[in-house]
Amino acid sequence: MRILLVEDDDLIGSGLEVGLRNAFFAVDWAKDGQHAKLALSTTRYNMVVLDLGLPGLSGTSLLAHLRAQGNPVPVLVLTARDTTADRIAGLDAGADDYVGKPFDLGEVISRCRALMRRSQSRAAENLVWQDLTVNPAAMTAVKGGAPLQLTPREFGVLVHLLVHVGEPQRKAKIEESIYGWDEEVESNAIEVYVSGLRKKIGMDAIRTIRGVGYVMEKP
């Protein structure tokens, strides 16, 4: 899952970036509204975490532009402007949820997951495929009652394929979901992660579609 983090404070931004990546999100960090606007025009995100007090183009203006363009991406607003009027202004501009600073990192991560589930019309925490159960929030995977030991990247690939079960996924799309801007991607990385997953969840669990990518068929 790919998140655009829009925050001009280096300390807050770096903490959020590390925390979200540790929660298995791919994170792109924009430090001003114009940079974020460009990113949103060129990249498809599953989530935006947005500070309102940005230099140049404000977070409120960016949010209004985003909604005027018809982009439905979930937006979680983070801001020190934690008055009732500010919360109303942010929600009226198109925000989906609102957390005031200072905030708890765990709460931010939990709200991000909840908004993503809502946007995908998924009420349940678990992703289930045959005898495999994956809980993205708890970062656990169980097959046949036995816990699986997955690397963070393997877990990210597995969640992406389960969210899009039955839909062939191109290698580039999978890379976009698990890597941020400044993370180096080796040419055969996805092949390596898929190979590792097959050994752990079954050699036939993930099918290669030559010239297209990978798919987990609907059970």
C-alpha cells in the first residue's frame, strides 16, 4: 500500500515516514504543497497523510484541488490546528479523518488502515484465501493454523495480491505498492519475493502470467 506523506516539519515527517514503513507501507514524503500536488498528478496513492500548515500551497488548498479533480483517495489530516472550526474546515474541504498534533503514531497507523479498508469496501480486518489468513493491521499471516514467518517485503507483496485477488498485477504496480521514492529497487526483487512466498504458502498459490505479472486466483 502506497502513502503520500505531506509534512514540512522534518522531525515529525521523519518519524512518520519510519513508522509507516515499519508498518509495511510504501511512503513518499513531500515537504510542501506544490511538491505534493505534482506527486498526486503523476502517481496513484492508496492514502494521503496531510498537514494543513504547509508553506506555499496550503494543505487545505491542496485538498480542495484534489477533490475538485475528482480524486477519491482517502485523506487523513494531521495538524496543530485542533479547534472545532479547523476540524470542520478540513472535513468540509474533503478530508476523511482528522488527528490533532501531538498525536500517537499507533493511532495514525490504525486510522490509515481503517480508511483504506473503508475505501476498498472491506469491513473485515482479515484477508482470507483458502487456509491462509492475513491480518494487515497486526502484520500476521497464518496458514493452516500455523504462523508464517514472512519478511516485510514478502508481507507487502502478499497483502497487495490478496487485496487484488483475481486481478493480474503487473510487476511495476507491485513495486509501487511496497517501495517509496528514495528506496532502491533491484531488477529481480519482485521475482525473489514471489519465489519466497511460494515456498511458504504453496507453489501454486501465486500464478505467473507471462508478459503481465502475477495473480492469486479467487478461491
